[in-house]
Amino acid sequence: MSFVHLHTHTHYSFLSGLGKPGAFAKQAQALGMPGLAITDAGNLYGAFEFYKKAKEAGLNPIIGLEATIPRKEKQPRQGQ
């Protein structure tokens, strides 16, 4: 049975990630993983670098995004 990390933050996730895409790809390859995902927070700055490094390592790259969606608070209706 193979395993693939689906929630990985690179150093492009400001304040929540530290690793570089190339280092993650090398480690995943060394562990025999068939693929790896990055889900950086709020941006896709590292997507191209990650894709390139994952392909070089023979991995299936999965590109995701962790997004924060603001919601408006409901206003009470008049008369209620």
C-alpha cells in the first residue's frame, strides 16, 4: 500500500511552512511515495517549482491551495 501526503506547506506558506519544494520531492522519492501534494496557504507561488521538482523525482505532483473564505455575519431583519 502506498502513501501520499495531501496537506504539505512549503516555505511559500508564510508563517506556516518551512521546507522547500525540491527538498520535499527528494524526501518523498526516498520514501518510495508515488506522489506528493502541496497546499500552500493563500497562494500558488511555489506551484511551478514544485511541479518541476516532483516530475524530476518521478513523482505525481498534486497542486492544491488552502484558502480562507471570509463570510459576512447575518444582519437581523427589521422587526424581529
